[in-house]
Amino acid sequence: LRRLEQPVREFLMKSAVLPKMRASDVERLTGNERGGAILADLARRNYFTYQLSPRERVYEYHPLFREFLLVQLGQAFSTAELQDLQSAAARLLDAAGLAEDAANLWGAAQDHAALIPHILKHAPHLLAEGRSHVIEQWLSTLPSEQLSLHPWLQYWSGICRLAFDPTGARPPLEIAFLLFEQAGDASG
């Protein structure tokens, strides 16, 4: 990695934030317009990079290589820069329909302003699919102050627990009910 030119080294570290990389997304995220060509070259030469689809230019790093790049990224950039990069990557993933990957990055970036509406948008269908653990994981990344302000977050927290811990589900559902009542939210 040290032997590479600075723009390529920076591209590799920044691109590792994306678990799967469409060439156009990685170019937008990193600001390197040669990103697609770099990934194609790495995949062609079997340098820890795989092209996932022969039709579409979607790539993935070998998990150990990606982990290495993420460690390097954490050392090379400040926390604020890393969080900005994670949030930007999450927006790209969300636009590509990769809701879980986007939420994980927003959680890691502590971008609660983006994560909360994301949770509210996806919680109903995730619960219908029986994937309440995903919602709970997303909710766990939020500070308790954020949870206490949003009745719908309280509601989803309670609903996720209802099937396996009815007693534990009651407090967040009661709080949600009170907050809905105070807000005059009849649907809640």
C-alpha cells in the first residue's frame, strides 16, 4: 500500500467503506474518476478484488483486505472525516436499495439525523419479514435521548420485543402511547 501513488492509496482506503462497490458509486464517493478502472484492474490481476457480476461493474474486496484498508483509513483520517465518508457512502447504498448496509454505516458514523427516518421507513416491512433483530440492532446504535423523543422509535422498540419478551416490550410501548397521546397522533 505504501508503494502506491497517494491518489490510488487514498482511493483504496475510502472505497473500502462500501461493502460492495458499483464503479459509479465508488467514483462518486472517492472523487476519483478512474475508480472503475482501478477496481477492474485489481480484479483482473486477482489483487484481493472480485467482480461480482459479469454484466454490471460491481466489485468486492476480499474480507481481510477490506478490513486492512479500513484500519488504514481509520489511521489516516480524522474521526469527523471518517464519519462524513461513512454518511456519504450510506446515502449511496440507500439509493442503490441496500438498506441494511446503509443503516449500518449511518450507525457507525453516528449520523442519527439520517438513521432515524431510515428506521421509520424500513421497520414495517422488516418486521413483516420476521426480521425484528435488524430493527433492534439499528435502534441500539441510537442514544437513549433520541429514543425517548420519538414515539415511533419507542413503538418499534416495543414491537420488536413483543414476541419473545412481552414484559420487556411493555415499557417502550407505554412510553410510545403517552408520546402519541401528547402529540395528538391518532394513527400512533
